[in-house]
Amino acid sequence: MVTGTAEPTKAATGEAGAQPTPSTGLNGDGGGAKAPEERIYRQSEVDALLGKAGQRIQAKLDTVTTERDTLKSQLDSVTAEITEAKESIASLTKDIEAMSEDDPDKHAVVKLRRDKETELKALKKERTELDGPRKEIAQWKRDQLVYTVADEYASPTGDKIDMDSFKKAADRLKLSDRDELEALAEEKGYKRKDELAPAQEASPPPLKPLSTPSDGGTPEKSEEDRLKARYPSMYKN
């Protein structure tokens, strides 16, 4: 039988040969992931991104405009059918009132009017279903117009308009026409961006003239003079 205490391993005692514990980087030891560097865009890249965003908005605008026109056409058709159904019901009602109780055709006319009333109810429901998306599209187009007008204006100092605040004012006044929105922007003291004077670039500071012995300054040393002063032993005769 073997007695005694087992010899501790090298890893437990920290002796040479023990494998080091991988650093997690949580204690600032440099092992953590580096923060992503901020991307700096050139003006041409910014213009390209804005151009693509504008194209997507225009494509969406074209799509919803087509949908709006289709819905409007369907609504006009349903509205015309509703008008026709109402006229038919009114005419049938007059005929029924003029008929005697024993008129053999009265029952058929009453049934025809009932059918027309059912048709009218269905047409009104269809119009409501079509009118909902039409209103949503109209609201979307109006909101886009508000943001477009807001983007065309700026404060007298060139600062951007607070679009949310501008939209709330337009909503409160129920403005939906471009002329009305432009009048609102001007009433708030905003100016069109294309009418604001372009910001002037600061002029570079004037170059400082080199000092010369004639003006009492210390003459500029040449490279050779500076090397001689720094390494005098190399330039001994």
C-alpha cells in the first residue's frame, strides 16, 4: 500500500510548464473585442445614398399613386351603381304605392325592391372597404409632401427645420396643399434653402515671413547648419 500525499500538479502550483488561462478581456487586459471604428463618408457617397433614398421614395410614391388612381376608379364605379340602385328603389316604391292590394304584379315588384335594397347595402359596404385604403394612401402622400416642404426650408442661420414640430403644426391647421405648407414655413420665419446665402469659408491665416538679419530676427538655419550643431564631431576639420 502506498502512503503519503499526492504531488500537486504544475498547473496548480504555477510552476513552469503550466498552461496559462486565456484572457477574457473583461478586466482591461486588451483581450476584448475592439469597438467598431466610425465610418467617415465622402460628400459624393452621401449624395449617392441620398439619391438612392430619393429613388426609393419616388418608386413608393409612383406605386401608391397608381393604387390610388385604381381605387378612385373603382370608387367612382361603385358610387355610380349606388346612385342607380337608389333611383331604382325610389321608382319601385312609387309603383308599389300606386298598385292596389289585389294587383297580381305587386308581390313581384315588392320582391324586386327588396333585392335592390340588398344590392344597395352590399354596394355601400364595398365603397367603405375601398375608401379606407384610399384615405390611407392620401394621408401618406400628404405626409410626404409635408416632409418635402420642410426639407426645402431652413432657419435664417441655415439650421434644419424640426420636421416633427412642423408636421404637428400642419396637422393642427389641417394643411394639405403645397402653397399652404410653404406659407406656414414662411410664417414661422423659415427661408428657402436656395435663397440663403452660402456660408463663406474662412480665409487661411497669412503666412509668417521668415526672419532675416535685416529685420532684427534670427536667420533661418539651413539643414547643414542644424546637422553641424547636432553632430559637431562629424564636421571637424
